[in-house]
Amino acid sequence: MSIAQYSIARTTFQSTNCVVGPDPDYAGKAYRIAQGQHAGADYPDDLRLPMSGNSPGKHTPDALHNTMRFLLVSHRLGEILRRELSEDVEFLAFGLINHKKKVIPGYGFIVNLIGTADCVDLGSTVGRASVLKPDLLMSIEVLSLDVQRIPKDGRLFRIKAKPDVLIIRSDLRELLDGQKITGFSFFELGKPLPPMTI
């Protein structure tokens, strides 16, 4: 595989789209999902996530921008990923609370990709490292990967240096494009990223 076959996948912020906020009762355990740790054992059956009052947008794309940096997806996108991903993944159902406080039950899934790939080329990556854990990145300006360390079957995965960053392989990206999936932006590896992207 060539490094050109991989790119960064992020949810897209648009003023017309909703931004989803956390459930305050579950927030204390939510870090496990952000880090790619198993969370299904004590995940609530009826988790409801609200549209943020700070962002008035109402439109709901397939991949929802959110303040938790989760991969929040529509039921349609969740079923596609369930079919296409062979990795260890949890699909955690949630209801969506709209701006009128009406619950849309069974809206979609938190897609929790379990584990991370230790494949960042730190020598070519530009970013700000954690003071307490120098092998972790707090922000990234240019992300480079070592293609030899990318999981062979990795079509959508997290990076160890910053687990909320998702990498997508070109075949899966093309499949999602073909299905008219909305809500993602994709960024090239090894190139400067727009400010605040990751």
C-alpha cells in the first residue's frame, strides 16, 4: 500500500448542520470511547445526545460533528461500516435530541474503533507534544505516517499518538463517496492542515 491511499477523515463543521453535545450523565465515562477503549459493557441502553444550543444548525448529515470527538453516524452509515469493517468495533446506539427537545430515537451509532495503530512518523510530523506524555500529540499541523507500520487490513483506524484522529483507506472512502455519505472532510497526509483541524 502507498501512503497516498490513506487520508485523514474528520467530521465537517457547517453552520447549517447541527453540532452534537455530550450527555452529562455519561460524560465521566465517555473518555473511553474517545481513546478507543471498550465501553459497551456498561453503555446505557437509552443514551440520548442533544444538539448543542451554541450551534443553531438543524441539518443532520451522516457523520455528525460533535464536541466529544466521537465518530457519530446515522443509522445508514453505521450499517455500511458494520458491513465493511473487519476490525474490532463497537456500534453503540443513541437517540438524538433536536433543538425543540424532541427525541429522535434510534437515530444512529457511536462507532467506537477499538485500539490504535502505532504508525505515526514522528520525524516528519509537525505538532505539539504533550508535556506529560511526549509520545502523545496535543495538536497536529502536518501528519505523516510510516506506511510499513499501517495495519494491513486497516480501512478506518485511530492513531496511537492522537486517538481521536481517524485515518481512512481510499477504497472505503470511495465506497462512502459512491453511497453519497455526507458529513466528512478528508485531508492529505504529509501536507499542512488548516488551523484547528486536528
